[in-house]
Amino acid sequence: MNTVFGSIPILFRHPSIYGLSRITSSLYLSNGTAANNKLLLFASQITTVINVSVEVVNTFYPDIHYMHIPVTDTPISRLYDYFDPVADRIHSVDLQQGRTLLHCAAGISRSAALCLAYLMKYHAMSLVNAHAWVKSCRPIIRPNNGLWRQLVQYEYKLFGTNTVRMVNSPLGLIPDLYENEVRIMIAF
Ligand SMILES: *[C@@H]1O[C@H](CO)[C@@H](O)[C@H](O)[C@H]1NC(C)=O
Ligand SMILES: *[C@@H]1O[C@H](CO)[C@@H](O)[C@H](O)[C@H]1NC(C)=O
């Protein structure tokens, strides 16, 4: 146990953008190609695959349960309504000693946002800590700004307080976590 990351033992930390990125002992995150790789699925003992896309076609393997969240990757896509059902599903798979793989096309925005929602709901992590955690496991994550806005709302719904704020920038509303980066980009 460590104070920053709540109930996730630090031992699980193994940053990787290759194959499946391990987020907790029962949750993995990947792109669409990796999610269709039988060897990767079996090596990580995945029992449930959640397809957060309208574009990735799955190969269905027997013995694996599939769930489909048909959301496109745009800032106006509404993922909020899926935060609870997907978090609940990941949790129930965990209770049954199974393992879930969340994937979208690139494993950067949509599926990462759902990981953050799950960590907030079931590991009592603040949004800022959930983001730091998932990024340490999979450095390429970057939910789009519209998904950030929904995550900020969800954090407020769960905890009545926010650790991330949406702020104005020359690129529109962005999470304050990205403020510095955007300032540097604009300077160039
Ligand atoms: C998807 O993930 C696999 C496994 O990590 C990697 O080899 C591949 O390059 C990735 N594909 C894309 C389009 O990012
Ligand atoms: C994932 O989405 C694609 C496109 O909508 C679909 O063809 C595929 O069957 C989906 N996979 C699952 C498991 O629902």
C-alpha cells in the first residue's frame, strides 16, 4: 500500500506501451490490434474484453466475454453514461477472479478515460492521482478534452470535490494538468 495510489500495490507498476498495459492486477489497457492478439490475451489471462470503439472489429475468442461501448473518439462524444456500467463490470469481473482488457483504437483516449473512471469509483482515487497512475503504466494515454470535462463531472459526482479543473486556453477548454504543456507549445 502507498498513500498516493490508494489500494493499488506499487509492485504492479510496469510501464509499457507494448502489448497490454497492466493498470491493476485485474485491469489491462491496449490498442485495438493488441486486443485481437490471442497470444497476448491468453498470456495475461484476460476473461473480458471491452471494445470502446465503433471502428475496431474484434476476433471473438471462445471463453472470453465481450462488451461493446460504441463511442467515437471526438471531444463531443458522450462517454459519461458508460462510466458507471463499465466500472461496475470491471469490478464484478475482478470479484470473480477474472481480468478485463479495455481497448479502443489506440489505447490513448476513450479506453484510458474509462480506466480513470474505474479507479475513481472502485479504488477511491482522485482524478489527478488516477491519471498519474495510468500514465505511469501506459505513458501514451491522453483522453481528449471533451472526455476530460466528463471525468471532471464524474469526480465531482463521486466525491463532491475536484482535483482537476477545466481551464480556458488558446486551444479551448483543457484540463489544468495540460496548462503548462500548452503554454510551452504556444511559445514555440
Ligand atoms: C498496437 O499495440 C501493439 C502492441 O503493443 C503494437 O505492436 C502496435 O504497434 C500498436 N499499433 C498501433 C497502431 O499503435
Ligand atoms: C467492436 O466494435 C466493432 C465496430 O462496431 C464491432 O464490429 C465489433 O464486433 C465490436 N466488438 C465487440 C466485442 O462488440
